[in-house]
Amino acid sequence: MKNKYLLLLFMGGLLSCSNDEKAIEVVTEEVERGAVIRTLAIHNMDFDINDLQSTFSIDVEEMDIEDGGLLEEVEVFVQFKDNTPDNGNTIVSNTLIEIIPASVWITGSNGLPKTSLIYTYEELLTASGLTVAEVAVKDQFLVNLNLKLTDGRVFNASNASSIILAFNTFFSSPFCYTINMIAPIPEDFFTGMYLMESTLDGPNGQTFVNEFGQPFPNGTIVEVIKGHSTNTREFRAYHNLHHIGLEAPRRWEFTVVDNRIVMGKNQLSSPEGWCTRNAAPTLLGPDVVPGIADPNDDTVFELWFVEGYLGFDGSCNYGTAPSRYRFSKQ
């Protein structure tokens, strides 16, 4: 199944979101096995620590060989990750919060089953059996999806390839969404023009390069803008494994979480970001230790992340390796 999906994106180059109808036809006509829950829109993925009605909200659609005809149901689980041991060490494993049967999905503009996942902080707090005192800024809720088909097959994050899991791709089907507990920052904070300098090169040299695949000896200027969620920020840059001449710079996301800069999960180097042809492309994601920032001063911050996230290293044989950048406001 993984190779089938990979082949789809390599046929004739890249499938872009600007050609969704054609891409969906390719999926439904040529994919013999498999199914995905495609992320259509992210409205918010941060929880305000002081607002129980703060809301996680995304739109998704289900895709399979029968144009959604194989959809039976989607199970939604919540998991809690305690990153602040000072207030106790709370472990909440996957807890079922909802089952969404095929009958309640609507037909979207792409002719596929569509629905919205909307949960408040209070709802996930209750579902996890937690109290407000047990949750702090830097903690995380994880919303995990389990896609069940009428033929008995099940799809989730454990059996998907990097090209499926990665955000900001045609599929964008991570099956898992991370909600950061944050204290909101102003919309214009951590935005503007920044000098981006490598302080620790990645496994293949500097992670971000120019359009010709060449590293920046003295850094480069990038624009950081507000992203889809309250504290999410994004910038655009080429990865060193990008297909030179055929790709636009990719969008990279991170979240400002108090004094931490948390890299977004499942970010794709490039649809052809590999060292061995037709390997699953390289994923980037958060390092165990996040980058540092001053929540009251956005002039300098550091972005620490890993290449080969979840082991998807493009068959470059380095596994998972760190990369770090410093951003200085201009």
C-alpha cells in the first residue's frame, strides 16, 4: 500500500493541491488498497490554558478506492502527554471519546465523505479524567484516529508511510493531531523578517538551502508569519533534498509554547526527499528537547528539530538526527 501511494506522487511529477479533482481521480482509480483521512483545513490546534472553551477544530475527508464507499466508521481517541512533572506525572493512554459512523459523514465538494472534528479543552479534559490542576502550559493532548473499512481493514498512524502522514501535502493524513497547551501570544509576536542561521547542521549538511540546493554560508532572511493556530508560526524554505527546479519552497511550522519553540510533527522534506530512489521521503519533526525562546522578547529564538522523524530518513541510513537553527529579527 505504501509503495502505491508513493507512486501516485511520482507519476508525472508532483500532485498539487491546485489540481485536487484530478488528484482524487488518480487516487480512486489507481489505488488498489488502502484508505486515508485527508486533512482539508486546520482552524485551530492550540488550547489556551485559561480557557476551557478553547477549541480544537479541523475538517477532514475519507478517501478509498470506492470514493468513500468502504468507510464504516472512525474511532477518535484522546491521549495526554505530561511535559510538566512539577505538578505531578500524569499518564493518560488512548481513551475512546467518539465513534463517527459513515452515516453521519456528509458528501463534500470532492464527492467524498467529509466531517469536522471539534473538541473543546473542557471536553478532552473530562474525557481524559483530568482536573485543571493536572494540566499546565507545555503539556499536550493527542487526538488519534482509527479508520475502519467495511472489509475489515483498519488504518492509522502505525501503518502509513511518510508521504501519507505528512502535513501540507495532497494526502495530509497524519491520523494523529497534537494540541499544545499554550498561553496565547499577540498575533504579531514572533513574526516578521528573520535571519535564519544553522547552528547545528543536519545529517546531510544544512537542512535548509537555496533553490539551487546550495547551503547559506552566512544564513538567509526568511519571513515568519502567523499560522493556522493561535501560537503557530510558519516560514518557507527549501529542504536540501528538494527536487531542484521542480519544487516551490515548502511551508515549515512551529509553535511558541512559553519559553519553548516546538517544531510541528510530520513535516515532509520533499515528495522526493530520499537518498535511495522510491524510498519513503524524509520526515522532519520535533526534537526531544525543543528550541528556546523568551516569551516576552521575540528578537531571537531557536528552532531545534530532527530529520528522520519516526524513522523516515529517506533511506539515507542515519535514522533520526538533530538539526538546529537560530532566528534573529531584522
